[in-house]
Amino acid sequence: GFLFPSFTYSERDGTDITLPFFWAIKSNMDATFYQRYLSRRGWMQGLEFRYALNPNDIGIFYFDFLDDHYNNPNYPEMMALKRRWWLRGKMNQLLPANIQLQLDLDVVSDQYYLKEFTEGFDNYQHCHEEFLRYLKRGLSTAEDSLLRESSLSLTKNWDNYSLIAELKYTENLDRTQDETTLQRLPEITFRRNDAPFFHSPFFLKWQGIYTNFWRQEGVKGHRFHFAPTFSLPYQSKYIEVMPQITPMETIYLTDAGNYSRFVYETSLNLKTNLWRRFIWPFSFIHHIEPSITYTYRPKVDQSEIPQFDELDNLEKTNLITYGITNYFLVERKGELKELLHFEVSQSYDIDEARRILAPGEKRRPFSNVRLELQLYPLY
């Protein structure tokens, strides 16, 4: 049936009337149709479609279309835009063999659409919140971003391994740069979780990523990145020590030539744990985890390799990072549930502290203090 309509007015759009119609297709599927009249723009048609077949198979999609009759000589670039639309949606689907499918859509007709149509039943904020509520992930790009990201991924998990195959499409609403925008078609990631390395005291995890970078203009090609991490954890009653080393090999096969880069990263982490149970104002456990980590990555020449993303520009690192993490836990149905997580940390750059200064310069070896707060509902 019809839902309660909305009425607004603005100088740009004139009278704005929206009349929604709700259709309960099934107990686990529904659709809402929007008829929106903008006296200075024309009729906008809108559709919201939702389904939840089970906890693993959920989808929400929105589509709006406007045959725009905007006529204002002060904005000639907008007068040229006639067919305006926005398609966005997300779905989770569990396929045979326990393969998880995720689809994320965010495609829009032009760079002005999301800046103009910020109100209405299915605006950016509403869609973002609905995606978060039902699919646990919102729109990945900001409302005013010119880069809109869509993706399709297949994930298969085993006990210690996971395989992810993903198609990532980035729409550049700045049409002058759309032909040089990189697409990842596809990106395949194979991971091994941290686990004992055969019967030795060492642990091994790795990440291998293959990416096919494509675009109409500019350097394109294949990148293979392999990064195993070896660690030797030690734990006593009072302290935990974690030395790690990660050799990283990256190979490029592009239309501009073939390249390779090798770099390693090593780190040493020390931490301890303090626990105490409190009974006022309610029963909870306070867990404190102070830690300090030294991280080193040498400088390597990366001037010749293609610059696709941040992985192609790994800067030298010589850092000491220290911090303290607070966990607040409560017991629910015989299990400990995390209620609150609060972390404070800061880094000290050893190379910056030793850097030779130019006249008038100052060293800034200390990073900004990082604060992180996470709240977890108990329902």
C-alpha cells in the first residue's frame, strides 16, 4: 500500500513531492516504488528492493532515474545533463562448496548527481545506514567522491587457508580522467593463516596477490606479489615476545616492460597482559595490554617499477611504536564478550631523529598520538 508522502520546496528544484508505494512480495522479500515530482526538474522514478532468504543470503538494491528538465542559464554544465540516475546495492550469497559471494554496486550518471539529490527517502545517508545494518558494510566511497567503487568477489575459506577472487571496477566521474583510471580485473589473493611451520618452533603465514591492472590509457599489466612471514613467538608468565621477518618479492609484467623488486621487513614486538575483575557498577573484566614494537624496512630503488598503488612505493621504515590497549569484557551465556576496546599509541621515527637539518628546519620524530575507540553492542 501507499506510505506517508513527503513535501518540500527549494529554489532549485521547486515543489518536491514523493509518494512511496510498498509491496510485500513475500515474507522475506519486498519492494518500495517511489514517485517523486520535482516541479522544476520533472518526474523521478525510484525503486528499493530487499530480500533475506536466510542469514547468509541477503540483498538490498536501489535505483533512481530522472529525465531532467533543469533550465537555469547560471549552471550550463547541469543543463546539459538529461538522463540522471544512480544504481547502488549490496548482496551476500552462500554458493555451493561454501563459497561466499559478495556484490557491491555504486554507479552514477554524473559527478553532480549525489551533490544535488541529498534529500529523499533513499538518499546517500539512508542507503549507507541500511547497508551497514543488514549487510555489515556500507558504501565504500564518500558522498562527494568522484571515484565510485563496485566489486564482485568470491571467497573460499579452509582451516588455515583462504582464496579470494575479486573484480574491482572504479568509475571516475571526472570524465577527463576516466580513461586513465585503473581497474583490477581481476585480483586474486591466496592467504595462509599464521600456523606452525611443520614441526618446528617457527610459525609461517603468507599472502600472495595477483592483480591484472587495466585501463584504456597508461601503463597496464600484471603484478605478482608474494610475502611470507616467519615468526618465532615466545611467551612466559609475564611477557610475550614476537620476532618476525617478511621477505617480499614483487614481479611486474606490463606493456611498458618487465620489472621486479625485492625488499624485506623485520619487526620485534614485546607486550605483557594485566587482568582484573570488577564487580561495580556491574561485573566486568578489565584487560590492559602495554606493548612496544620495533619495525625496520630498508630503502630500495623503486624508480623504474610502475606505480599502480601504495604497494609499489614501500618507503624505508625505522620506527619504534609504543602503546597501551584497554579491553573491557563481560560474561554472557558462559562466554566472554568484548564490550569496549580503547587504544592509545605513538611512533618514534629513528631516521627522522638522525636526519641532517637544513637551515630553519626542525626534526619531528614523534608521530601524532593515535586514539582508537570501538564499542561492541551485546545483542
